[in-house]
Amino acid sequence: FAIPVETLQAAFSELHVLPARAASPSPTLPGDLPHGSHLPFPRNGFFTGRAENLKKLAETLLGDPLLPGVVINQALSGMGGVGKTQLAVEFAYEYGHHFKGVHWLDLRDPQAIDSQIALCGEKMGLPAWPPTLPEQVTATLGEWHKNHPRLLILDNFEDLAEANPVLARLRHSGLRLLLTSRLSPLTARRIQPGRKPGLFAQIPA
């Protein structure tokens, strides 16, 4: 019994294709981050509990269809040391595969925001990456404003006056924002007109 040469060639060709398929940059399983994401923390293998908190975050940030010009926002507030950042990290790893990308900004140093935005763009591997910081920020924001859902975590959201310039640049983007803050009730009430702090809000364009 002989196997035609053409059949063998096709089989070996398929073997060469399989590794490339396995290395696809589009994760589909919990625990994976989308290609081009930027999250400066590894997943905590000892994280347990808070399943209900994660579920509520998912219902808010994934439950509504993406609407043009609308930012869906969820806040995690409370005193320092209660695990807000860790909960945000766990949510990113558990549910990040539902988003086009997962990105992280630390708002503690307003002077570093542009550099952090540019780093997110660099991690995305945007084509024709510009040489200057202002151009890099513009390119990154342009990608974030495209009509597909991305999760952006704003950690240490403590000063609305300093955060407002950042928020203004995110309008019309359709991003899903996850904020962590020690403010309680969250001062973000002022960017969530008519919404109860701690619940998601749609910020009108």
C-alpha cells in the first residue's frame, strides 16, 4: 500500500502550519491578555475569593453593547490596603480576553501620564511608530478611539483636578474604564452625573 507523494507533502505542510496557528496573538481563554496589552503586574497565583466582586465588574464592563462616544466606567474605592489594585489586576487577567486590549495607567504622577500612554502604544506595536512623545501619545489615543472595546485601568485615581485632562482625552473613545481610588464616595461622582458612586456610568459625549 503506497501513499501518494502529494498526500505526504500536504501532511508535512500542515505540520509546519500548526505551530504558527498555536502562536496566534488572539487569546481566547481566561488568564490570557490580548496581544499588545500593557499590565505591569503578574497574576497573583494566591488570589482567592471576591468572586462576586469580579462578577459584578464583568456585568458592568462587559454587559452593555459598545456605544459610539460613550465611556463605560466602574470604580473600586476604599481605604488603602484593601486590595483595590489587586482586584483590578485579577479582573484584567480573568476577563481581559473579552477585550481588544488591556492597558494600565498609574495616575500618581501627572507628569508621567504621557509617557505611560506612549508606552501602551509601544506595547500595541502600532505601525509607523513616531519618534516624539507628543506624536506617540496622539497615535495611541487614536488607536484607543477606534470602535472596539479596550479595558483601560486608571490606578490611584485620587485627584479629579489632575485626572480631568486625562479623562478629557478619553472621551468619544468607547473605552471601558476601571478606576481604583481611596476616595469614598468617589469624587468621580462629578464625572458621573446622576449616577451612584461605585456603579457604572455612561459619560455623555
